[in-house]
Amino acid sequence: MTHEFKTPLTNIALAGKMISKDSMNKQESKIMHYSEIILEENEKLRLEVEQVLSMTALERGEIPLQKTELNFHQLIHDAIKCINIQIENKNGNLKLFLDATNFTISGDKTHLTNALCNLIDNGIKFSADFPELSIRTSNSAHNLIVQFSDNGIGIEKEFQKKVFDKYFRVPTGNVHNVKGFGLGLAYLKKIVQLHDGTIELKSKMGKGTTFLLTFPYV
């Protein structure tokens, strides 16, 4: 965990120094590049801190959920804002198919937004080049259905039941830049369950992964 925290902090510090250096020479393109690094690494650090603190607090029962009526489509847009720079940095694309006509649920805005950020972040991490992501919503008789898909490396069948376990990280083969503690999906599952929802995944090696979430209506 110490390593995972130190890496973005080091990158932020280095980028800050380079901005100070290049600002004297007025190299605007480099300054913009380093500024983007700072923003991206800061967001990575924030997500990692949120995962560790939230998971610990939730397991201890220290943070009761503050549930209100929520527009889930708005939550999706909020989550995209917090992580969009990472999508852009990998020249990725996120398509939305928000077809649900009933998208109001009872939930905790902060935890649900963080959980969605983790889901998107996970899709980016396991897409080696040019992530193609999609989020679809639809309705069943009693639930809002949310489907998140990526074009990543996929998850072997033997690991699919383990990905929601704390600290478990799927072996990534030739993808060497995957960082994290193995808490993102464990946190996601915990939050979904606390909202009386369900989560499942479908994946095929080399073909990407799809997560299917359901939440009961208000």
C-alpha cells in the first residue's frame, strides 16, 4: 500500500518541479502536459485513499449510509467527470446508452459515485490500449439494471469468482501497468449489497468484461 501511495505522490512532485522549470522558458505545451499528469495522479491517489478508508469504515459499521432519492443517470455523469481525464489520457472512449425510463433509486450519493468511479477505473486499467467502454441502463419489473462493459484483456474463468475478494488481483500477463490494492471491486460489491442490489460479471479472455448491476426502485 505504501508503494501505491508513493508512486502518484512522486509523479505529482516531479511534474510540479518540471512546471516550475519550464514556466521560466515559457514552454506552454510542456506545462500543459505536466499539469495533466498532476491532475491524473491526484485523482488516482484520491481513489486509492477512498477505497482504503471506505472499505475499513464500512466493515466496522462506522459509516451509516446516508440514503436519499437519487437520479442514477446523474450519478453516472458525476462518476465520469471524476475519471474522464484517465480515459482521455489513454485515447479511450466511453459510450452511454441510458435507456432506462425509471432511474430513481434510494442510495448514498457519495458511496455510489465512488463505486462507479472504481468500476470505470477498473475497465481502464485492464484495457491495454485505447479503452472502449460503455454503460447501459434499462428497466426490469422491480429493478434498475446497469451494464458496464469494456474491451479489456478479460478475466479467466478460474478467477471470476475471486475478483470481488479483498486484495485479490487478477494476474495481468503482459499488462504491466496495472496498479491498485485489489480493493476496488470488493468495495463495489459491498456498496451494491448495502443498497439491496446484485452484481455479476461475464468475461472472456481477449474479449473484455461486462458487469451487471441491479438496484431496486424507490
